[in-house]
Amino acid sequence: MNRYFDLHFNRNIVTIYPGEFWSSTGPEMISTVLGSCVSIALFDPIAGVGGMNHFMLAKDTNQEIDGGFPNSQDKLLGRFGEYAVEMLISDMEKKGAQLSRCTAKVFGGGNIFNTASVDGRDLVGEANIKFAFDYLKKNNIEVKSSDTGGNSPRKIFFDPVTSKVFLKHIDSRTENDNQFLKSKEDSYIETLKHLADLNRAAKGK
């Protein structure tokens, strides 16, 4: 997570990275850059609370949970959509939001590097998009707008006070920038695969 002052918006910006989320009543804005990752932005117009997450994979298929979040590897939980949304909702509720009043906006899930999911069955971006819309539909959360799929990265600025989103498709990135984004995504996938292998090995003992 990084904070800086943006002269264009004349606002403080909180930048979130994979596995992170932020909610606020303002006045700062929330920003992130998305490749195959997805961000869900939620907004409660009555409480005036908005928030956004950034997750890398849809579900953690290697955890067995009997209520609540797993106790181990907490710092990685937010990289899975199934935990990232619950964490964001919990944080917003502490600030007065109610899920029944929230609306949503969904971004990301680009097919940029053809990165496969941990189990290899789907492309990461496609799986993330499906998870986001399925989750929101299941919880009766109206999707006000979305910008998903495609082949280009996105930069998002979300205003938690008004729910307004400023979105830019990054179509002319340099080779170095593309390589940096790809290395980040590959690193996250490899980390999660390693944890999955450790989990399977522990169960086999």
C-alpha cells in the first residue's frame, strides 16, 4: 500500500496492490493497476462509505474452512477473491456501511499474458471475472458498471465518497513495463502454487 498526493485530482491517493483493500469515507481516492487481477469497488450511498479490493485468484482451492478465514498465511488471504470481498465488506461495515445498501463496480481480468490459474483449468482473468459477478449476484448486490476482459492493463481511480471511477486502458506500455507486470503476476502464481504444494504435503503426512 502506498500513499501520495496527486496534483491532477488535488487529492491524496491510496494505491493498493494484489492482496490489499481499502475503504474510506474520504477524502482520499483509491487507486490500483490491474492485469489479470480484478478489483471490486463497493459503495454505500447512505453511510457514504466506499472501498475497493485487488485480488489475484478467484478461490483458494487448497484450504478447508469450517467457518471464518484460515488462521495460517493470513498475509496472502486477500489475494483470493473469496476472502478479499469478505475482508472489504467487514472493513466497510466497521465504518457504518450495510451490505444490503451497497452497489458494486467491477474492473480488470484482462487476458494479457495467458496466465493459467493454480489448478491450470482456466485463465486467471476469466476465472476472476466469473467469481466477481457470481459473488455479487449471489449476495444481491447491483453492479452499476464494469470494465472487464480484453487484452490491456487498466489503471483505476475510485472515489469512495461519490463512487465515481476514473479508468484508463494502458495500451502503449513499454516492454519494460509489460515485463514488470508479467513478472509480478508470475511471482504471485508461483507463491500460491508453492503454498498449495506445502498444504498437500502436510495433508499427506
